[in-house]
Amino acid sequence: MRSIWNGSISFGLVTIPVKTYSATDRTSSVSFVRIHEKDGAPVQYRKICELDGEEVPNEEVGKGYQPPGDDTIVPITDDDLSRLPMPTAKTLSILSFVDPTGIDPLQMDKSYYLAPNGAAAAKPYTLLREALEHHRKVAIGKVAMRGRESLAMLRAHAGALVMHQLLWPDQIRPATDVVPDDIEIRENEMTLAETLMDSLGELDPAELHDDYREAVEELVAAKLEGTEPAAPASDTSGAQVIDLTAALEKSVQAARGGDGGTTSEPASVTSLRGRKAAKKSTAGSGAARKSGTAKQAAARGSGSTATKKAPARKTAAQKTAKKSSTASQGATGRAKAASKSTTKKSTAKSATEKPTAGAKSTAKAAAAKKTTARKTAAKKTDRRSSA
């Protein structure tokens, strides 16, 4: 890294020479160049003088200050700025040590790493870092960088000293215009909100990445290859929430791995843990599916039994006819008993059923056989009596 500012930290009577390095890198973010849509050529920015309309080279560009509410521009040179009484031009003067919670994050601007400048600065640098960590404090001071003075906060981080440039208190806008009117919050809503906060779990910084940058890179790669970029997935989770309590309960169940009791709307909270609960809910849904399948199978079984009974009724007459013909070949008493029972059964069934054409013909044939059997049995009886 390249040092962007060299100065010192003034800590009472202790002076610590330091070098300053930028702690953030914004070059990885997506940036576009302006082009002429007609031919795709980049558009250049030229510095044009408003008085004569001519282009001004960089070496002729200077500084000027325009007072608020005045059209007059006062030229300011580097020599003018160097003569200003600014003790913080090369020194970060520590004014106080405060609790970190007393600093509003709205005041934080840019961040820098501070490194000791030289071997002699290593020990006081380490002493200040250890004191900040042990005392759990941050240092507040003033520093002038790049032509302007600002507040600065020093804190220990990852074995180094980090300087955060702070905005002045009058640069923070009040929130009076964005605060809603008094809203009554019920106790169960607050409990559900806190439960949801606890259920979301911890955040892994390694899982955080710029989805927008990746999408732009894929789009550019597709255009270079002459192919169409993949269509983005449609988002159907834009439904408005009406019942706050129901939305909180569903969010808690989703964060814990449950299904939220419904599948009509997608969950709006992504869980980082709670897989055990998800397995339990999956097992419960599997049991429900099994019971539902068993009920369907039972229903199908009862339906098949009902359908099987109908053919049995149709063939009852045929089976009765066969039994009666076999019984007629026996003794006369057995033939009479069989014929009586068969006659009763056939009469009862004929009263309750409507046999088919085949069954009717079979019944007639059986009745004829019965009559013949009776006559034969009577003749045998007469012969035996005469003998």
C-alpha cells in the first residue's frame, strides 16, 4: 500500500510519527464509463472556462472560495493555505478518551490504518494501542488532511491503530422530519420481534458478497461471447403485510427452519441455522402424507370390494342351478330339501335382483332339470312300491 499522509500523533508530551494508509478499497465496486450511444466511443470531460469558452489545461486549474449567498469567487493559493495557523496540518492532536458507545456511527466518514514511521515510533505506538484496548476507550482528536480539518477517532483493531475521520456535529442532519407519530406497540409484538432477532443467528462475513457486481460481470461476459444473458428469477415476495403479528410469527418459524404453517407465500427471512427444526417438520409432513395415502388406499379397497360384489350377484343363479342339479341325483328327501331351499333362495334373489339374459336362460334350464329329476324319482318310488 502507498502512504497517503505522513504526520504524527500528539499524545500529551509523547509524539508518535505515523504513516497513513487507506483502510478501504472501493475500486472493486461497479463503475461505468460514459459513452456515445451512437457509436460507442467514450465521452471525454474537458475543463472549459465559462468566460472565454476555451479548454483549460490541468496546470492552470486553481482553487477558489465562493461565500454562501454570494456570486463572488475569491481565489485561494497554496501559499495562502500554508500560512494559516493550523497546528493539525501535520499532527493528530488527541483531545480526549471516551467510551466507544458515545460516538454516533452517523459521524464516521473515511477509515485509515496508521503505522509507526520508523523504529523509534514502534514502542510508543504499541503503548497507545495496548492502552486503548485495556482501558476500552477510543481517542478523539483533530487532524487536517488534504486541505481541510476534521475530527478523528483512534481505536485499536487487529493489532493496529485505525483512524476514522468524523463529521462535525453540525454536519449531521436531524431526524425530526422522518420520525413517525406515536405508535402503540403491544407486548407480544415486541416479544416476537426480539425472538426473531435471536433466531436469525450470527452473521458470517465470509458469506457476504456483492451480488450486483457478479451479475454485471456475467452480463458483460455474455455480451462479449455474443450470447444472451440469463434471465433473472422473478420475485413474487412483494405482497403487502397487513397483520404484523402473523408476519412476525411466520418469520420466527421460518428462521427456526419451519414452514410457517402455509406454502402460499414465500418466507421473507433467511435462516442461518435451525436445521433440526426443519428436519422435524419434514418428518411430520411425511407422516401426514403416509396417513393420507393409507386413507386413500382404504377408500380404493372399499370401492374395489363393492365392485367385486356385483359380478358375484350375477353368477349366483348359475351356482345355485349347479347345486340343485347335483342334489337331484341323490335321495328323494335330499332332493326335496335341496329343491325347497333352492326355490326359496332363487325366489328371494329374483325379487331383489334383475338377472341378465344369460342368467335367465340358465335358470330356466335348471328348473327343467329339476322337474325331470322329480318325475324320475316318482317313477322309481312307484316301481319299488309295486315290487
